[in-house]
Amino acid sequence: MPGNGGLGDLLVAMLNMIGAGPTGPSAELLKGLNEYNPALYTAAVTLQNAAVKPIAASVLAVMLVLMLSGISARAQHDSQLAVQLIGAALFKACLVILVVVNATPILDAITGISVQIARAAYDAPMGGGGSGVPLGDQMRDDLAGADLMGQVGMMLMLLIPFLVSQLVSIAVVVLVFMRFLQLFILTCFAPLPLAFFGHEDTKSIAIGYLKRYATYGLQGAMIILAVKLYQVVVGGYVAANAGYTDGDPLAFVASHFGTFLVGPLALGAILFGATALAKAVIGE
């Protein structure tokens, strides 16, 4: 019985989607905050300037008072030392003010680094020794020429891996949205934790904030890397067989069913662990 061209095209699309992974949703991670949602970025910066920076200024004033109080206790009977310590404290306060005032450019630089890493990973060749042609396209002629029962059998075998891969794609959409939302919220409050750089006893708050922000920024690059590595793993099986050349698509799909099923499951597990991986790199 001759094959069904419509079912053949559907099988090609399913195999291509399983092999490619969630490339569409993950492409959003190649954007900075201002590119992802300019209106939300503007609102976050406006809120930061209007509501948070005045509070940060008060915190800075308290930090300076505490520093001067400590200096007075340390150099009570040494005016020369007191002048030196006061000068150092004022210089430090000026540096902290510069950091607080330029909180948004500093955060943009952090996200810019993660975006550069993500773009480099996204543009990297899939590798694995394969031809780079999606698996479904390699099998297109044989899939279209297979008999109807063979096409139905392949569709049944690919259905579960395909559905899993689509669920992983939905999960990526959620992860991307949550990642950007967290970065926008942290951007709103940036001046406040950065103001705590002004005192030795509180600077760990500012350092912790920057680490957390860098973690969420790097999470995007980790998601991109996970998707690319997934493509290499799936493509590696094709490369190991020198591409699809045996002319028996049903046997090929059956022999690689485990790869098609385990691949998306493993990708999902790695994606949900992207934050932990980013923390390990940041050292948080």
C-alpha cells in the first residue's frame, strides 16, 4: 500500500521538533531586559528612581553616621589618625553613592554578560559529527514512501516523546517568563541593597544581592546551553549512524525510541536545575 504524504510530513515535523528542542522559547533569552519588554523595563527604572533611591539615600546616611561614630571611638586622642580615617570614610561613601546612582547600568552590564554567553552558545554549531540536517528532513523521502501501517506505527511510537518535548517547551516558556520577572523585580530594588556596601558589617547584603542577580542572569545562558547540549546528544545518534541511510524508517524509529523519550525528559530535568547550575558558577 503506498504511503500517505500528509502523515509523512507530520512525522517529519515531529522528528524535527523532538530533535531541535525548545529553540523558539529559549531564543527570548538572547535579549536584555530592555529588549524583552521595554515598557516593563521603563516602569522598573521609574519605580527605582522614585521610591527606592530616596530610601537608599537614608540608608547611606545611616551608614556614614555609623562609620564616623566608629572613627571617633578609634581615634579619640589622635587627631591626625582621625582626619585620615574620616577622609577614607568620605571617599568610601562617595564610591558607594556612585554605585547606588549607577545601579541600573551596573545591572545592565551583568545581564549583558549573560546575554553574550547565551548568544555565543545559541550560535554555536550543533556538532556531534553529523550533517547538521534535521533528522526528520533526512528521513523525509522514506517517511513519505512508507506504507500506511508503518506510518501509523511510527506515529504511535513518536507520540509520547513528542508530547514530552512539547511539555518541556511549555516549561521553558514558564522558566523564561519567571527569570525575566525576577530580574525586573530585583532591578526595582537595586539601590537599597547596594547602599549597604557602605559598612563592613552590612556589605555582605550588597554582595549577596549582586550574586543573586547574576545567578538569575546566568540562568538564561544555562537554559540555552542545556538546549544546545540536548541537540548535540540527539544529533550524536544520527552522526553515529552516518546520518539516516538504511531506508527502513520504522526500524530506525523503533531502535532509537529510548533516545527520543529519555532526551526530552533529561532536558526537562536540566532546565529545572538551571538555577542551581548558575549558583554553582557564581559561587553562591
